Amino acid sequence: MKRAFTLVEIMIVVAIVIGLIVIATPNLLRSRVVANESAAIANLKAINNGCQLYHINSEAYPGGLSEMVEPVSNPSYIDTNLASGRKQGYEFQYSLVDNDHFTVNANPTTSGLLKGKYYYMDESGVIHFNQTGTAGPSDEIVR
């Protein structure tokens, strides 16, 4: 007598696998968003550190992110990818207010389920966030 799986047994296994996928997918997507948000905060801190070092050496903040990497700046104060303004799911918009003040906004480049928080930072290094749109100095502080 031949032993084999019945169609009903195979359907039950397929249903269980599909159920596990449905349960795991939202958690996987959320973990990606959280990782991008953490990277954005780390990148904002790197920008702030680079700007502070640039200010110490030049007595003014840089005019843009691209001024903090070689060949314009030697040594580089931030990495080349970050100087391009886009990194790890975020777009970084740097604005020089005057020689002693700057602002940076980090906005998510994705929408829908994979969209993260919006961030704002100035020369003080304090990072603010907003859930729905571009962040500013009056928004909640990242703790």
C-alpha cells in the first residue's frame, strides 16, 4: 500500500504557513521603519558633530552638506553618502541660517506603511520629531 499525503493535509499545511506569514509581515515591516528612524537620528547626530567641528576650524557653519567632505573639506567631517542628502530611507535638508546657526530636516523618502517620523535639528543638537509632516523646533523632543 502506498503512503502519501492527502489533499486535505496539504491544504492544512499551506493554510498554517500562510497564517504565519500574515502574522509576521507587519512586524517585519515595522522593524524596518524603526531601523530607518534610528539610522536617521544617528545621521542627524553625525551631521551635528561634523558641523560643530567644521565651525571650530572655520569659525562658521558650512553652507551645505557637500562642503563637509573631500575635496572641499580635508578631512571629511561626514561620510560621502550622507553629504549627498539621502541615506537609509531619509532625505536630509540642511539650511545655513547664518554663520552661527543652521537647521536640518530629515524627511522619510517612503510613504504608506514604511513611512517613518519626520525630524528636525538645529545647531543645539536637540532633535525634534513629528509623526505627520515636516518637523520644527516646537515639536516633541526625541528622548
